[in-house]
Amino acid sequence: MIIGTVPYKVAEINESDSAPEVDVVPVSKPEVDVVPVSKKEKSSFLYIGEGETQTAKCLLTFQNRYLSHTFDEATELLCKLYNENTTPDFIIVDKPLVEKEFANFVLWLHSNKWSFILPVLYNETVLNEDELSRLRELSLADDIVDVQEFCNQLQQKAELIRNSKTKSESKEKNLIEETEGQMLTRTPFWKRVFDIVISLSAILLLSPLLLVIAIVVKATSRGPVIYKSKRAGRGFRVFTFFKFRTMYPNADKFLDEYANLNVYEEGKNGGSFVKLKHDPRVTKFGSFLRKTSLDELPQLFNVLKGDMSIVGNRPLPLYEAATLITNDYSARFIAPAGMTGLWQVTKRGMEDMSAQERIELDINYAKEQSFALDFSILVRTPRALFQKSED
């Protein structure tokens, strides 16, 4: 890590095709070395990239700068700086677009009130035409600029963006402040008691079935019995999500190969969710578990822990959640994550369901959640459980 006017040199790294799993909780003792900035004579920024582009020349015009190679490094560094009561004024991303990695990083920024206001500027010159088009479509970066050409204007541009974020009364900013400060601690008493009673009773009652399913999963395919992944729930909070494994090992690495099977393919039903029709990565027993929704049973432990509720909005993979944080759709995260919800009992199994319709159902539940609505959803859930679905 280099700060000040020391020559810039970056070691070689290997890019990962898969998205990094980034927790929302700040790291208390990160491994990244950093020299504290005692005095800011000019605007400071965090640079994320390889350092082999022409953009590196622009760095010398700034008095204070923090350098990182990867988004994981950047996350650790930002946490360290925050713990030392200092943060950069903006962030420059100077590397080819890897959607999942960048989306997860932006989601992490969005999940912390102190990092939410940091402007993210993406260097246009490192992107090919497809990447540039996709980045503009995702709207995850605050601006896309030719960093070298507009180097002298970066500080003013970042200040405008930062002031806009700071003063904004947008729904997404209000949502973050409310969920962090109030909503997460004001879960209705009846709902939490209901969740504990139902989940604990179900675990005890279904324990023989859980054991049988675990044995069959282990006997029919290689890999762990339980599939774990990071999901975003209420207020964009990230937790470890449990399911019985229904796919072959390393199935996530082959997702791009089967993108044409996505029910929510871009240009048809929207692009915020991923749901493959006749997913070839699913095992035979896994297909049975999915059709009967028995693969969802381990989420009872998520409910018991308080990560989820019995009724709520489905917790989303981080990449999907990140596509919903910069527009009106963020209202869906007011509601807790749930095993079942409004969209499951009204649209599940229907091939013509669009991403827009699903999000609207989530938002409706978030705004209207009540005991009566939860009870109505629970009554309708058994029928929905046995509808064919690949979710």
C-alpha cells in the first residue's frame, strides 16, 4: 500500500471468476498495511486497479492516495481507515468490469452509512464496448469518466456527487438510515415469537425427515449436504443462507454457460434475478427436492437464529441485491427475509412472471406487512410449495 508521492508499483494478481463473499460487518483488524494521513492538503482517493494503465500518471497530481489491487483489499482498507477516523473523499476503479465483484463491493458500500456517501468513479478507458454498456445499464458507478483526460476535474466532480449523496432525501438513503437505526431493532414482538415457536417446533417435528434427506443427498452426489451462500436480507444485511444442496459441486462456476436458460433473461422479463429453466446443474434428487421445496427446510435454522422470518421477502444473492440498491426497488429490503412470501403464493411456478412483477410484489409486502397478511400467506403456502419451480 503506497500513499503520498512514493512511486506507484503494483504486484501481479490473479482475478477470480466468482464473486467474493463480502460481509457487511466492518473488519476490526484488517491485514492491509496503511500509513495514516495526518493532514489533507488536497482531496484524497482510494484507487482500485492494476496500476499498469495511463491512469497511474494521474495519481501523482494528488497529495494523498490509497492504493489497492482488488475489491477485497479495498474493503479491508476502508474499514481500517474508518476505524482510524479517516476515509478517502472518493473511489476510482481502474480495472476491467467483473460484474459480480463490483456489484458486491457496491452493495457493501451501500450497507454502511459511513461508506454510502463515497463517490465511485469508474475509469472509462479500461472498459470495452460491452463492459461500458453493461456498467451504464447496471447504474452501480456514480460516474464513468476518462480519468486521465478529466484528472484535474475529478475532485470537483466527486465533491458534487458526495454533496448530492449527503443531502439526498431519496428513498434508498432513508431506507439505510431507518433500517440501521430503528427498523432492525423494532421487529414486532409477535412476529419474532411466532418465528421462534414455528421454527423450533418444525425442526423437532421434522428432524427424522431432515436426517433422511441429508443421507440421500450425501449418497447420491459428491459434495456437502448443506449449501451455504451469502444473501442480503432486511436492510441489506448479509447473512449465511442454508439449503440442502441440490446441484453438482462447483455449479456456480458454470452459471455463465447456461445464461440463455435464464427465465429473467435481459430484454425479456428483466435482468435482476437469475432463475434457470431445466437447470442442467441440478442433480436428480435435487430436482425432487426443489419441486417439493424440501431443499428449503434448513432455513428453519436461519429463522431460529433471527436471520430470517417464516414470512417475508426472499433473501437475494449479493449480486442480485446489488442491482436493486440504486433505484426505487430498494424498498423491498424494508421487510425481513422470509422462507415464504407474497410472490411465492401468487406467482410461483408461472413462466411468464417478470422480474418487475416479482419486485412489485416484494415492495407491496414490505409496505403492507401485518399479522393478517402473514397469516393469509401462510394459509396459501402449502399449495404453492408443490407447484413446479426451479427457484
